[in-house]
Amino acid sequence: MLAQGSLPYSPTKSIATVVTHILTCYTRHVPEATIFAIFSTSFVVGLSGALMPGPLLTLTISEVAQHGFWAGPLLVLGHGILELLLVIALILGLNTVFENEQGAGIIGIVGGAVLIIMGISVLRKGWHHVAMPSTSTMSSGQKKRSVLSGLLVSIANPYWIIWWATIGMVYLAWSRTLGSAGVASFFTGHILSDLMWYSVVSYVVSTGKRIISDSIYRWLLLICGLALVGLGIFFIVTGIRSLL
């Protein structure tokens, strides 16, 4: 039960608080930083995050079903570009924005709106009975859109931001003890885990296209579209609660 005068329950705030507490305890016993230790643990932690279902996974399945295997790695490229920019920004002090409850709430609302727009776009394709693409060749425009979509769907996810404001900050502090080489090993291990997992997902979906009928393909688009819209609504509600 809430104490009198306390704020309403906020999933975003609660998760960030719990994770930050755990990581504070962990950093008291953090092992000595080495390039191998930073790279390997960053890869494992990054993979554990990549395995969790979310907007990027949903979009990957949808894009690969429409455009073929390379749509997946291109989405990860956009995701990686954003994360590289974020690492630089965090080093320069952007973490203070993430620690602000109002800032997190606004990000959740805007991000949720972006996911809803993406979801509606996917739903329209499925609703209009589009046929299964007969080729996996991507045009230059499609490749650029996939990279941009990977960037947008990542920044639209407030839980991605929470990860970087907590776990990511701990890893940055640890890796920076070895200077730029340490930060590079951290980022490389992290992004390679994303690339590996989403390449596996892309391969499974793209090879499955051989046995997927047009009907199954349309249902796949509808399910992915609904998932993106649902996540978007959830993020907006969470953001609004953070502002109340």
C-alpha cells in the first residue's frame, strides 16, 4: 500500500531502482579490469538482454519476413549506431537525463508513439493481404529504411534506456579504467552479441519463408503489428504514470 503523499507505482522507476541497487552491490566486488574480462562478460550480458523478447525482435521478424535475411543485420546496424552515439553521450554526462523521472516519462510516451506508428504500418500490410515476397533482394532505399528502423525502434524502448542508465553505466565505469581500449572492448562484445542473436533469428525466419504460405505470412505481419502497438501503448501508460 502506498504511503500518504507518495507517487503512484511506476514500473520504469521500480525496475531502475532495483537494478541500480543490485549493480551498486556488485561494483563493490567487481573483478580487475582486463580486455578479455570486459569483452567476454559484456558479450554474455548483452546476449542475455538480446534474448529477451521486445520491439527489436518483433520488428526483425517482420522485416526479415518481408525483405529477407539481410534486413536483420541492417536493423542491428541501426541499433549499433545508436548505441555507439549513446556510449559517447554517457561518457560526456548524459546519464543525468536518464536519472530524471520526468525525462524517463517523456521518453516513454514519445517512444510508445513511435512503436504504435510502426505497428500500424505493419498491420496495414497484413490487413491488405499482401503476398509473400518472391525475392530477398533489398533495394538501396529498403536498406536505408531498415537501418533507420533499427535506430528508431531502439530509442523508442524505455527499457533499453533503463538498461544503459544502469547496467551500461556500470560497464562503462569499469571499462574506462583501461581507457579507450577498455571502452572499445566493452562496446564490441556488446554489439557482437546482438549481431549474433539477430542473425540467427534472421536465418531461421528467412529459410522458413520457403514453407510459409501467403496466409501464414499475413498472419505473421498482423501478430507482429499488434505486438508493436501493444508495446507502444504499454510504454505510453508507463510514461504517463512516471509524470503523475
